[in-house]
Amino acid sequence: FGGAGDGNGVGGTRTTTGLVLSLPAPLRTAVENRIPDLIPTSQLFHDLLSAARGSVKIFSPYVDPSFTGCIQACRVPAQIVTTLRDSKMRASPVLERLAAERALAVRYLHESKGRTQMFQMHAKMILCDRERAYIGSANFTDTSLHYNLELGLCLDDRALIDSLHKLFDYVFESVARPSSQL
């Protein structure tokens, strides 16, 4: 995988904008030959998290222990809004354990009335400071990062990023809830 952008990242990481893909092995060579400036999803996630100087905000409906490895690159406070895969779950053990060990605030978006699910989190986004954003289909799971065909964009448009911050802040502060309130 190559990468678009200037390559001059913070702390030696590459900061890039452009097309972000996770590719299954059988597709990788053919797609890379056709589109040489692709950014691998796992590389971009690592680069965004490690380059952050102020804050990281994440929408990801599904996380697995892969998130633990990814978030280790982050040296600043992070916030995540996620959902619960099972209505019987009260929290994500992976996220709650991490939140006990580092500056990670976790909120859940999973609205139900009785036994009927009204809506849940499905958006995938990473906001790195007020400078870069990823929007795409990849979750913070091993399958999304390494085995699925996942498509996304890395953006540096400040006006769009400001709007994404407003959306995230509203959902995090007013709609999603900590596990203690589920």
C-alpha cells in the first residue's frame, strides 16, 4: 500500500488524506496495481491515533481486542461511542477494561423500548484533534482491519471536521450513555 499526502506527520508518523481500504488477500495485488495511492485502514488508524496531540473521538459500533492494540498508539485522552451487540450485554468488557487503565471515556448508543430496538450506532469515524478525520465502513475489529473489503476516506477539510466534532459532541454528551446508566 502506498499513501497520498505530504508524508510529514507528527512524531514521524505519516499523515495522509485519500482513499482508505482494507483488502482481503485475494484482492490486494490487483487493487493495489490499479490504485497505487491506497492507504491501508490499519496503518491509517495507527497513524491517526499516534499523531493526536489533543484528543481522539471515535464512532465504532463494534470493537474487539484489536482495539486494545490500536489505542496503545494514542497518547491523549480518547472518547468512543459504540453499541452493544447483544441486548443482554450491559457493557463492552474490552472497552470498560481499557477505560479503567487509561484516559478513555466510553458511551453506548443503543435505544430500546421494551424488547424493541429503536436504533443503534452504525457510524464509523475517527476524529484526530481538529485536523484529520476518517469516515468509512471499518470497525475496530480484526476482521474489518485485515479480512473484509472496507472502504473509507481520510479528510483534512477543517469545516467538515468542525461539523463532525459538533455531531460527535452532541451524541457523546446528550444521547449516548455510560455503562452505569444502561
